Amino acid sequence: MMNLINFTSVKKDFLASIIVFLIAMPLAIGISIACGLPVYSGLISAIIGGVVVGAFSGNSLQVSGPAAGLILVITDIIAVQGVEKLFLIIFIVGLMQIAFGLLSLGKWFRAISPAIIHGMLAGIGISIFLSQFHIMLDSKPANNFIKNISDLFSVIYHSVLPLDGSHHHIACLVGLITIGTIIVWNSIPYKKLKVVPSALVAVILASVVASVAHLDAINYIEVGSNFWSSVSLIAPATFKSALSMQILLSALIITFIASAETLLTSNAIDKMCERSKTDYNKEIIAQGIGNSLSGLIGGLPITGVIVRSAANINADAQSRFSTIMHGVWIIIFVTCFPQVLNLIPQSALAAILVYTGYKLVDVEAAKKLYHLSKGEFAVYMITLIAILCTNLFEGILIGFGAALAKSVFKILKVHINVFEDGEKVVVRLTGNIVFLQLPQLIDIFEHLPEDRDVYVCADRLHFMDHACADFIKDWESSRQKLNVSTEVDWASIRRTYPTLKWRKFHKEN
């Protein structure tokens, strides 16, 4: 019976690994090209993400590999510091993740507001959409959102008119075929057909059309007959820059984003599948091992990725064997059939990323945030706009600042209600009161009638700092000197700030 169960499990993992492999291949290639790097970089990181990270992962059903969410960071680093420094940074990212995992800091990467995450993904999605839209039309994208959006209509116009059969028109046609195929394939009601990934069907169809029609004017992937000849270690001289502040800051940025994306993916997988239970520190260590190895041999940064992980679960994967095997399939393919990749038009892969960028902008999630909390939606929009107008790291920092400001505002929110109860005036304090609200407190208390009994109720007060307590004490003393009946709920206030020297207050009172 046990052998039968094991065989069934292996069979399910085997079939799931093929599906994940078919999804991972075009995405890894497309992300490489989007970053301006050789196809090798994306594929080698997909292999490491499957075989190495899969073997050590803290979530046996999670699939790791290159992620579209890091394209913006990678292109910025390449533009400013160069390709060699990029791989050094990725190597350091791996070491940082291993250290964080060993120090049991994995859970802290989950301490991120959902509004920031959705805003980050939407900002990344729009940026990827615009940059890859240019590539889909065989045009060169700019390095910033404003330039890409201002050039977009001009690029579209010249790719449509005049219809002179230029490489822009042909690339546009291939891109539209790719996106159209994805949309049609995803809308097919037959679940058995949907086992084959829509992106793979789209790439195959676009490649067949380009090959049969001899569309030689457009750009194709370029892979040599020996894929493994591209393997090269970081030059020893590059390590001299390892302690540079610019290098370390860039590594910290990627560490933060990659780790957060990985652990959020793990959290999503745990909710999708009852069999999934993530060990977050172990997962961070596994990602660190993968990233240090990937950077060492010229690969892209690795994260846990939701699309491949969800496909793995939907294909009924049972164990980490599926994740590891998908990496093995990539090894077999690039070793035995590398020249098949030369048949794939770059515009087809760019079209897949255009569609991926579009899907990253989760409109439904934005609507939920809007209805849940206008403040959360504001954080979402601030993060999104900041990423588009600056860069990913600065945008996230601005988003964090907005989320922190919102939280501080909520924490410091206080209600001071004044109402009459017969001959008595009741002042009810609700929430948290600190020195920043002291002017409001003074204004209300000093305008209370001096010829009426006043009762200060603090049963709904959560916190009061020393400055506000001092003011209330002095205010109470001044009224008592005028022989005006005044009663303050010191028992509740004492509960909100037990470290105050209450004996002195009571002695004077």
C-alpha cells in the first residue's frame, strides 16, 4: 500500500513538474531580455531556483526563480554600476538572506502593509507594461516612466502608420498574436486544455508564424549551440568593491524586496493548500543559498514566485520533487535543444511580459482597499505613484513613510466629547492623548464653564503622556482653588500611564 501511495505521489509530482517547466521557460527568458541580459542569466537562475532552492526550501510546494518584480531594480543597477557589480550584489544578497534566516529574522519581512505590497506590484506592473510594450514593437524603451509614457503614442503611431511592412509592424503583429493567443486560451472552458500554459501556447504559435512567414526583419533570441559555455564566475577583482556603501545598499534593497516577495508568496501558498506550512527562516536561508550561487555564476536574483507556485499546486504537486524536477527539465532542454530558443521572436516574449505587467495591476484589490479604508487606499496610490515617478526603492520608502504617518495619525487620534448630565458637565476622553494634542486639550478645558460641576471621564482612554496628565492636574488644582466642584477619573488615567508619580498628585489634591 505504501509503495502504491509513493508511486501515486511521484506520478503527480512528475506531471506537475512538466507544467511548471513549461511556464518557467518563457518567463525566465523574457525576464532576462527585459533586464538587458543574455538568456543564460534567466535560465540559470530558474535552474538554481528549482534544483537548489527547491531542495532546501522551507515550503515544499513553492517554486522559485527569476521574478518580473525585480526588473526595475536590476536595470537601474546595470545602468549605474554595470553588469559585473550586479552579479556581486546578487551574491551579497544571498549572504544577507542566509544571515537573516540564521538570526530567525524571516518573519519580519512579512511586516509590510498590504497597501504597500499592492501599490508596489501595481507600480511594477505599469512600468513593465510600458517598457515591454516598446520592446514588443521593436523599439527601445527609456529608463523612466515619464519618458516611456510620453513616447508611447508616438511609438504606436509609427508602428501602425504608414503600413510599409517595417520591422515595427511585423513585431507588432507577432506581439498581438501572442497576447491574443493568451487571452483566447485562458477563456477556453475546457479544463483539460488549460493544463498547457497559455504563455507556452502563445510563444509556440508566434514562433511558428514567424518561421513559416520568414519574418526575418524582427529580433529573435540568440543562444549559442553550447548553452553551458556562458557559465563564468565573478572576476576576483570585483570582490574588492564588496564593502562599498553603494553595493551594500543595492544588496539590501534587493534583499528586502526579494525576501518580502518570497515570504508573501509562501503565505499565499499556505492559504491555497492545506498541505503547505512554511518555515519562514528556513525558506529565507534556502533563497540565500540560491541567490549566492546565482550571483556567483551570472544569474538573476531568485525569489519565490506566485504564478509558478500556484500552477504547481493546481497541478496537484505533492512534494518538493516537483519543484526540483522542473529545474532538471530546464537543464535537459538547454543542454540538448538550445538552438530551438533561437526560433522565438523577442517581441513574443515582450508581449508575455506586457500581459504579465497588466495582470500585476490588481484592480479588484485596489477596490477592496478603497472600500476597506480610504487611508489604506491613499497609501496604495502614494506607493504606486512614487514608484512610477522615482524608482522602486525610493517608491517603497515613500510608501512606508505614508503607511507610518497613517498609523501615527490613527494612534494619536483622540476624541474629547463635552456634554451635559443634569447640572454636571461631563468631559469624556477617548483614544490616546500625547503632547501633540495638548493645544486641543487646553482649548477645550479652559473653555469649560467655571460655575458648573465638571466630571472628567477617562474609562475609554488608552494612553495619556506626562505632559497632558500634568496639565489636567494643574487645571484641576486651579478649579479647586475657586471652590468649583471638579472630579477627575484619576484611576483610569493612572491605568493609561502607571509610571507617573501619582502620590504627589494625590497629596496636592
